[in-house]
Amino acid sequence: MKIKIFWQKNCPHCPEAKNLGKQLEKEREVQYFDVDTVDGLAEASYYDIASTPSIVVLDNNDNEIKIWRGKTPRLEEIREEAAI
């Protein structure tokens, strides 16, 4: 199970999403993508992400389980979807 967090520097809600990621790092693999970089934008495009913050939960085969676009879910919501 993997969690991907998409953020950008001037996003007012992105620090909250990144803090959630830090809490989840103890339990799952968490990857961060700055959409202001070429690699981050490419990854965001793959998941059809156009706003930040966005969080993607993937299963062990990299299939999408849940995507939150343009908002930060509660920690409990992510844990429920990621079966933590």
C-alpha cells in the first residue's frame, strides 16, 4: 500500500497534507510530489490531478483505491481507505 501526496509551495492547505503524510510514514510508504517540478507535474497528470493538495492511496499493485483532489482528508479517512 502506498500513499502519494501532491503539493506546491504557494498552496495554503498543503502543509496540513504534508503533516498527515509524516504521520502516515510510520505505517505506509508515503511519496511527495511538488507539482511545480517537471517530475511532480508528470506524476500529477497521470492521476488527473489539477489542484493541490491531493492525496492518492494505491494498493500493492499500484491500483488506485481512493483519490482526494484539492482537499486534505482527515487522518482517519486515509487510514480507513489504506486499511491501516
